[in-house]
Amino acid sequence: MTQTMQDEGYVTADGRKIGGVMMEMKNITLRFGGVKAITDISFDIRQGEIRAIIGPNGAGKSSMLNVISGFYVPQEGEVFFHGKKRPPMKPFEVARQGIARTFQNIALFEGMTVLDNVMTGRLNYMHTNIVQQAIWGGKAEKEENENREVVEKIIDFLEIQSIRKTPVARLPYGLKKRVELARALAAEPKLLLLDEPMAGMNVEEKEDMSRFILDVNDEFGTTIALIEHDMGVVMDLSDRVVVMDYGKKIGDGTPDEVRNNQAVIDAYLGVSHD
């Protein structure tokens, strides 16, 4: 994939225009006690792109995603979002900035229906208090209907209409992953973080999820950062890839550049680190 990189963005080989920097990680170091999970890593995520974070098991990928999402605060380095340094934030504050995520281990409300699970993604758009909701009618009813309309469109978009009233506990794994994606999209994120969205899926389920990820990026214009172990998926979906190994960055570039990077090849082949 040939790209012309500029400060304001770049153009992909297929003609898609990627914008300027949305989020920038500068010299990020994260420690847990005396153990370094991330060591002095810098990279950016640009408006409208699909940015992959890859690496062998234990490379620090999930820790980096947790830094991006604000769940972890690095001991060293800075995070910039839309050009402004981001202070330590609580999860709901991060969500209000326009960042949503899915999880490596599915985090849904098993006893609730698909519709109710996806509705929880609209919490930041619900402003009536508990008294107004209990009385119902008026402002509370209008707010509920408006949010439900958004959710129904997402359910249609992800083709899960037939299970909208089904309790999540009854669903197979692949559909649960799709419901979790629907809940994240219900928050209308500017930046969507996907932690191994295809882990445990069969080939058909991976093809469906890949299509939906591309459609979310194309139709909603959502910027996406994802962790994924399936290198075929990564190379097909991503505009740019950052590669981690033992908490350090060993590669960063287009899929073709990363694929031909000797340090990346060595890491995945298990070449010894002297």
C-alpha cells in the first residue's frame, strides 16, 4: 500500500483520504511495580484510518490499548487528543470525549436482551433523572424514543434484527462479539478501540466481522484502532500497523512495510533476543 504522508494526513493506495493526527502517544512508559509493560513508545492515530497494534503474546498490546482508552495512566510520556494534552481521566470522561471500546473478554450483561445491552451504550445521551424516568411521559419518553431510534439503526446495520429481543446468554460467541460492537457504536464514538474483535471466531464469523469493521470506518467515518492476532485480517483491514515486542516498538508503517520488516519477522518467528 503506497501512501503519501503529510502533516495534515495522507492518501491510501485505493484513494481514501486520511486526515490529520487525532491521537498521539509520546514516549509512553508504563510500569507495574518493577516490571515495564511499555517502554518509551511513540506513535499516532490519524482521523479516519484503521490503525492496528500487533505483536506476539505478552508484547504489551492490551496495556497500550488501556493507555489509549484512559484506563491506565503511564508513569512517563504524554497522550494528546485532538492536539491537547490529556490529563488523567475517569472512564466516563473518556467516553464523553468520543472514545468507545470492545474487550478481549466479552463484557456484556448476559441476563439482558440484545436491545437492552446496546441501549446501555447510549447512557451519555440520557439526561433525565430517575424521577422523570419513573413518572415516564414528556421529556423522559422523548429521550427514550430518540435513543432507541439510534440503537435500532445500529442493530439493522449489524444485521442482528432477528436476535434483538434475545437474552445475550443464549447467543453463540460470534454473535456476542457483534452485540458488543453494536453497544460500542451506540456511543457514536469518534475513536473506536477493538481488543481482539475476532478472537475465537471461525472463518465465516471473521469474514463478517471484517466487513462490518470496514463498513463502520467507511459509512460512519469512525477512526479505528484494533488489536488482532490474525495477520491475514490485519494486513487486509489496516491502513497502518504499529508492532510491539517485549513492551517496545519494533515496527511502524503500512502493512507492506511491516510485513517486510526484519525485526518484525524475527519477533514472530521467535528469533532469540540478545
